[in-house]
Amino acid sequence: MHSAYRDVTLEDLLAHRSGLVGAMMALENWNGNLWRSTKSKADLRIEIAAEALALPPEAPPGIDFHYSNAGYIIAGVMAKRSTK
């Protein structure tokens, strides 16, 4: 995980203030591989979250609005892990 995301909250993720990648097509796991994958949805979410979190922020985390569906994917991973 890129160190800039350490203080990003769930609220930041859901309010598009995390700074995460805006164009999901920029992610290897999203662009082409997602639709052909035979992996479980849970495994795909983890891979997409890991890839998005490894990239540097596109906007200052916690400050600027920067639309990103990656925040919802990461929130889903968080929810799944918290219910185990």
C-alpha cells in the first residue's frame, strides 16, 4: 500500500476523497482481465484493491473530491474482512 493512504478513512473512500485512481481502466486487473477471469468476485476485489492502493494518489487524500470507484471496491473488501 502506498504510504499516502495510511490515514484515509472509510468515509474518505465513500465520499471520493481518498485520492485513488479515477480511471479504473488504468488498472491491469480491471482492464480486460476482469471480465475473463474465473476467480471469485471476492478474490478479484482484493486484487483490484491491492493494485489501486499500490499506485500513488491522483489527488490529495482526505482533501479534494476525486471520483473513483476503487473506493467502493476497497470498502467492500473492508466489509468482507470485518465480518469474518
